[in-house]
Amino acid sequence: MFKRKYLSIFLTVLLGLSLLSACSDKGSNEGKDSGADSGKKKVEISVWLTPQWKGVLDPTEEGADYDSFFKYAADRFEKEYTEYDVKVNVEVIAGDQRDELLNVNLNGGTPPDVFYESVFAMGDYVHRGALVPLDDIIDDAARADIEANYWDNVTFGDSVYFYPFSHMPGTLVYNADMFRDAGLEQYIGGENEIKTWTLEEYETILAKLKSDLPKNKYTNAYPMALFALNNQGDTWNLAYLRMFGNKFFDDEGNIILNDENGVKAAQWLKNIYDKGYTNPGAESVSSNDANAMFQNQQLAISFTNSVLFNNLKADMANGNVKQFDARLANIPSASGDPLTFTYVTGAAVFNTGDETRIKVAKDFVKFVCSDPELVKSSKNGIPVRASVVEQYKDSNPLFEAYDQNAKYMFNFTGNVPGYSELRQVLYPELQALYIGEKKPEEAIKSYQEKGNSIIQNAKADSVIYKK
């Protein structure tokens, strides 16, 4: 009987302790759910990106996907950020749906807080007033670590609108085996070098490829790629038009190609075309056609960027493309200094109208683009930071070559308003040039007039030019 009594008392006490513990745990969980444990305001931001690379540091990581890096960065930011209780939602957007989705959300007043993308694709959103400046999150250390020409690519008016993370440089690519077979060994650069030729040397190379390339070994082969079917790959055409020193844009964002040097560049393109130094029918050849011809060893020199070049190497390794010795070169110029350009990729912050979200979004962008560990992921492209290049140059020797090239970089868009529409007026003039419908001076004059009309109309709606 006594045993039963004590057992009953023990069970009652135990039950009471359990209920007390449960109430205590419930109160603790409720505090976490409401944010009362920290007393911080909850803030939720959205991050959109187009597919860039898989994984955090490397695409071979288990479960690597296009959102892996930003989800990892978001998790760290949520844990380390001290001002607010933050939730970061990451979403991958298909590149061909980017503008449609952004326009729908902008019109509805619900843009994403952060967008990670190529500056080339997003410049018009700056002029529309959809993005906010990022100058307040860029410090002297970042300025020192990232070459000035990259900052030029992301600066509209007096302000920075994209925090540069990586880039995709454009160069020429050449078949060193075809050079050897044409007796041009002296013009072949190193395997991990971006070779620079003078314009005179380049003309010698083209002439010798035309005359001395063995026809029995390379059937239907030509020295250099030239294309003008559409606006794709137009960046290289823009580079050729700068070969004789024309600045292309003035300080007010107007096209100034119609001068002696601009006309001389157009005449040079027409001359090499008429001499048979390029593939025939440039007016009906696309950049994709030229790329395929180079892979089939029907062109000795073509265009490339870092992604296309890596893909070419991979296709050779897996047997999709016949092996040959492909190397890189700069676009030559009359001055002797090479011409190079790049597509900078970085993060932008949309003007949501919510000052707290804008602040948190900016802090997230700074975290992603400057944290010593996170910026290592820029090696999935080509790093803009000299510190990251230094870390990975032994395993990726071309990183250093691209970095050394940065001082020769020009900003091919000029960050002018209406650039996407501007792209539509160049290739018809080049087509007219190649088929002899227009003389070089006529084609250049027509392009400048049409282009400046587009720019002037776009300036009227640009927040940059209204300042």
C-alpha cells in the first residue's frame, strides 16, 4: 500500500515537471517564430539570377546546381548579418525570360531586390531608373583589388550600379597548326598567352595564310572570320571599327565614328574582304557559322570569349571536335596597343521603394561580392579581383593573362541608353559595305546618324541624362 502511494506521488510530480517543461519549450519556440528572441525586425529579400555556373566553388560538387552558390551565400548572410532578422529567397530565371519577367514585376511594383547578371544585358534598367547606385557599399579595398576598367563598365553617369564579380573577356582565337603549316611559327604565342600582333604583322599573317596554307590539307579554308548576318557577335565588329584609334563614343554618349579613323577602319574591313582574307559571303554569315567553321578548321583565325574557348577545349577532350592547337590573340590596332573588351557580370539592386529592403539588399550584395571566401567562386568565370587571380593563377594560367589584358579594355556599350536597339542598326550597314551597296564613308555616316537618333530618343527617358 505504501509502495502504491509513493509511486502515485512520484508519477504526479513527474507529470507536473513534464507539463512545466512543455510549457517552457512552447514559449521558447513561440519566441523564435516571432523573432522576439532577438528583438530584430524581420526582413525578407529576393535574389534572382540567370544560370551562371553550377555549385559553390566547383560544378563537380555533389548536387551542384545554378542556385547553389547564392543559396550558400544566403545561408551565411542570414546567420552572420546583425542588423535585421533576414530571409533571402533565391530564384533562377531563364535568360530568355529575364526581360519579360522583370517588366511584368516592375509594372506590378514587385521587382526582385537583387539581380545577378551581365551588365551588358541590364544596362537599360539603369537608364529607366529601376536600379539604385551602389557607391556607398564600395570601399577603397575593392577599388584597389578590381582594375579601373572593370569599374568603368559598371559606372553609369557618376555612379556604380553593378558590383563586379566575374567577367567573360573577348579575344581572337587562332589555329596554331594552320599557322605552322603556312610558315608562320614566329607569330605563334605561348599556350597560356594572349598574343599581341601589330596591325602590320596581322596583315602579313592574313596574306601568308591566304597564299601558303596547304590547300590539300585544308580544303575551303580562309584566313579570318568575318560575319554580319545579325547582331550576334557584334562586339568584335565594334572592336574592328576602333582599330585606327576612333573612340566611338564621346563624353556625352554620342557616336563619333564618322571621322577619318572610323572610315579608315571600315575601309580596312572592306579591303581584307575583297582580297579574300576572310570567308566569303560575310553579309550572310552569322557568328555561329563562323564558330563552326573555325572548329572544322576552315578558318585560321576567328572570334572567341572565355566560355566559348573553354567549351572548344572540352569538345576536343571528349572527341566532339577534332583535336588541333587553338590559342588566343588580341585584336590588333594601328597604335600597337591591342583592343580587348569583356562582359562584366555582377549584382544590381532594384529600387523597390522600401528603404529597409534596399539597405539589406545592398548589404547582401557587398557580402557576396567582397567576402574573402565567397569571391573565390568567381573562378567559375574569370575573376575581376586581382587577389583571386593570384590565388588561382597556377591552376588557371589564363586568369593572369586576362588580368594583364584588362588595361587595354574598352567599354563597348559606352553605357549609353538604348544600346539594345542600337545593336540593330550596325549589321545592315556592314552588309551594305560588303556587297558594295555603300562605300565605307557612306556606311559609317549612315550608322552614326541612325545610331545617334536612337540614343537621343533614349536619352529623353534616361534618369542618367536627365540629371
